[in-house]
Amino acid sequence: DAGITQSPRHKVTETGTPVTLRCHQTENHRYMYWYRQDPGHGLRLIHYSYGVKDTDKGEVSDGYSVSRSKTEDFLLTLESATSSQTSVYFCAISATSGDNEQFFGPGTRLTVL
Amino acid sequence: AQSVTQLGSHVSVSEGALVLLRCNYSSSVPPYLFWYVQYPNQGLQLLLKYTSAATLVKGINGFEAEFKKSETSFHLTKPSAHMSDAAEYFCAVSDSGYSTLTFGKGTMLLVSP
């Protein structure tokens, strides 16, 4: 299994509070991704990174920001959490942009009350 | 823009029956195509991928998929379902040279004894 961990694994927070989710990899892969998974929507890309300090927006980036200061860590921040951001968040990594096989972390279940 | 359509949010089969999960894609260039599986409360795991080599791709756990350019399809099959195959399955597409995947909405496979 690819070495990907996510923390925390579960979090309950209140509307309006900032939340940061962490993804950590031990594979030294260049690309890292944040997705959210919601029933009926599959996985939707929030942000991704193609190198240290190089990030770009995905399909559903509003209300989220990311940072990557080291190869191994990719942080997702909800600046002011809303109930619509209640979801399961997955981090993924990929070595190349060629065939782009992605490896997924175990997920973080976030509930915003 | 690339997109993926998975026909049927739920598919039910009996143990031992053929499994057929449908995936159609749209892409302006030759794509890379993937099937992932997600077991309850886990991350996604790669089943198989097509990257322009053989059109019939064999994956793990007895699954295979056939790339049909004329039909823009990449359906997933397994000759004989097992109870352990019950999970959610996601089809994904990536245009060659791009570093992101676009996922379908998923198909839940239910296997009855």
C-alpha cells in the first residue's frame, strides 16, 4: 500500500470555524490531490499540487485553500466552515502526469454543525 | 472537457452471476481510463487501468475491462460474482498529458446469496 495518511480521520466542528486537514505521504510523489466525496456526486476535485508551492484549483475549490511547503505534506483549509462542506475528504498522490495512476488515503469524515 | 457517465447508480447480481458495470467517457484526445473500487469506510483502490496498450485490460480480483473507441466505452466485467465484490465502483478518465482525473458518480454493486 502507498504510504498515505490523513489526519484527523474524523472531525466535528461548528459553522464559521476554520478547519485544516492534513495529508502526509512517504512515497516522494510529485502530485497530490484533495477530493470530496458526497452521495450521488462521486469524487470531485477540490485542489491539487504539482510540486512544492505549486497548486491549482479543481472543480469545487470555492471556500477551500491549500498549501504545500514540503513534498510530503499537503494541507487543505476550510477558511470558515459551512454545513455544505460536511463530507468525506480524500487525499491522493501520483508519481507522474502520464498515466496518472492515483493512490488514495483512508479519508477524513468532516461534519460541520 | 472530459467527462464520465456510469449507467446505473446501483446494480444487483446473484452470487456466481456475471457482473457488468457500464462506463462511457468523452475525451478530445486518446484517454487513460481507470476503474477504482471502494469498500465501506475505506479509500479507493485501483482495479485496473487502460493506457493505450492492449484494449482488453485485466485487473485484480478477476475483473477485466475492454476499451472500445468506437463506442467510447470502458465497461467492467467479472464472469462470476462473489459476495466479497460488494462495493462501490468508480470509472475515471484522464486526458494524456493532464495531471487530473475526472470520476464518474459511482455504481454500487450489491451481491445476493
